[in-house]
Amino acid sequence: MSDIDLITASKCLEKLAADGIKYTKGYFSQMTSDGKIPWHPKSGSPKKFYRYNEVKEAIKNTQDPTRDAQREANEQKRIEPVDLFAAVGTYESIADMDDDEREAYDLECKREMEEARKAREAALAAGAKDTGDNEEKPLASMKLNDVKIVKEYWLGEKAKAEVEQMKKVLIPKNEVAGVIEFMISPINTKLDEIPHKMRAHFSDFPDKQYRWLIDHINHLKEELHNSGKELL
């Protein structure tokens, strides 16, 4: 027979659905692996290919109607959005994928593994502690979404380590206040000396101007103090 009528698993499922036959990707893949659905090689391609009439006949001969509800539930579970962390261990099996999906899965998994490794290295470089958990369960043995969780974990550890590093270089507020006071104190002393020096230098320095100068200097000292507080 010619290779012209050979089609992919995805195309088979589309045609089955059009004929009113409900079949999930996972069950189709499992039935193929079990040898209940015949498949054919195609020159130049590592994928499995099918003849639709053979597939349809095989399914009619093997399909168990009592499993329809379970297959529908599994399919709905795969298409519904799930929370990443709450869904650990609930992801669809690799066996549920056809060849195209498995290839895309493997590529994404490799990319996420590399990003997880980089996130871990960055976190450790920032000062995060290595718990050693990843040595017990290497990334290569994890499913895609578990790898994503590991990546997010190390990104979080990196952020926490960076915050801790920032805390180390920050000066406590009370110390900053002490430095400001230390810098302002000699200025206040010099300001306080001005009216007395003016009066000592000018014997006829009027009392009214003397009191005004003291009030003005006290106002300047208060402004200087307030400016120092605004720095905190």
C-alpha cells in the first residue's frame, strides 16, 4: 500500500471526533503501545503513522463503553487551567502524548531545566543556602511542571538572598541620626556664638538687634534640625 494515505495520530483523533467517536490522546497512545491500534513507519520520519480505516476498525473492536466517562474526565482535566504549585503530581503522563506533543514537551523541558540551573547558580552566588534537595532528585528525573517549580523556588531564594545582602550594607536609623547630630552640633555652637561676638565687638550694639539676632539664629537651628530629621 502507498504511504499517501498515512496520517498522524492527531489527524486520526480529528477524524474520529468528526465521526462521533470520542477518544483521548492518552488512551489512543496507550492502545497503540499495547498493539491494539496498528501503525506504520514512514520513510524519513521517526513518527508513527496510521491508516484511518484500520484505526477506526481497531477502535470499534476494542473500545470499552464503560470507560467513556473516565476518558472524558481525563481530557477535561488536561484542558482546564491549574495552579502550578497545587497541581504537583497531577500532570498528564508522557504516555498521553503523541509524537509531536512529546517532542515539544522534551524541548520545553530542556529549556526549563537550563533556566532552573541558572536560577540555582544565581541564588547560590547571591548567598542562598543549598539544601541539597536537588542532588536527591536531579532535574533530569523531574516532570516539566516540577522543574518549573524548582526554578521558581530558586528565583525566590535569589530574591531573598539579595534582600539580606542589602540589609548588611544599610546603616541602622539610630546610627544615622547620631551622625547627623554629630555634624549639626558644632554648627549650632558656632551659630550661638555669633550674637555674643557681635555684642563684644560692637559696644553700642542695640539690645533690640541682639534679641532679633538670637531669635533668628534659633530659627535657623530649628530648620537645620528639621532638615536632618528629613534625611532619616
